[in-house]
Amino acid sequence: MFTQADASDTRAQHGLGIGLALVRNLVDMHGGVVSASSDGPGRGSRFEIRLPLIPSARLERPAIVPLSTARVDRRILVVDDNHDAADTLARLLGEVGATVRVAYNGPDALGCVAEFDPEVMVLDLGMPGMSGLDVARQIRKRPGNRCELIALTGWGQSADRELTRVAGFRHQAFAGGDAAVG
């Protein structure tokens, strides 16, 4: 999601092109407003973020559970074509006691299922070639397979909830669009 297709030096613009959209989403989640203005080309830009003031008496401290006390005794398969994301999630799950394997594409994931027999799979939906939805459909065709499927995507839209449900997912974690974690 956060990679440019053409990152050659001939491009006039650099970066991922998501900065303002990301800022707007974060500020919106906190009840704020973002504005941008400019006096024209070559004259610079002005960005303003306005957040509501919350009296300190209304602030609540979230319950934080240290990773050292949380335990997850499960076989988990993480499937994502983004190696950094997959490896990071696998490492975090391993830190809380899970036995974790990683696959970076759909066909490798199916091979790992046959050998590793995961109890839980975290599947990226937007993989090239064989998507996470395709993998889930193949998993659900296997007799006796009781693996819990968790859909993970940065491209989540409302329609994705229904697609994941039909493909056999019970849980979704959407990082974008208008869908929420479910």
C-alpha cells in the first residue's frame, strides 16, 4: 500500500503521496481539522492542525498489558507479501508465546498449512497473484480444517467485510477505507 510503483530518479516528486491523507485521518480520529493553503507555485505552503482541548480530568489511562505477561499458546501462520510487515508481526506474536511461521505469498501459505497445520492464520488480502481471499477459499475447501482466519489489509472498504465473510474469515483488521476492526 505504501510503495510507489515508479521510484526512479526521473520523477519530479518523491515520497509515498500519503502524508496528508494519513495526517487527515489521524486528526479526524481525534476530532480535529487539518487545513492547507498556499499563495501559489514557488511560494511555499502552510499546514494547520487544530485539535480540541480536552480537560485533564476527562482523560482516562488505557489499560496496558505488558507483553511479558500476555501469553498466546497457538500455532500462527502470518501471510503477507510485505516482508517487513510479516516479519514484524511474526516477531511480536513470537514474543507472546505463539509458534509462528511466515509465508510471503499464497502458494507458499498453502504449502505451509499442509506442513505446519496452523490454528490461526493472519492473511493479507491484497497480495499479488493469489490474494488472501483466494488462500482463504482454498483453506475452507479442505475437509476438517478448523483454522481461524484473520483478514488483514490497508485497503479495507465496506464491501471487503462481506467478501471476507463469504471467503471464511471470522475476523478482519482493516487499516484503511471506511471499515473498522472487527
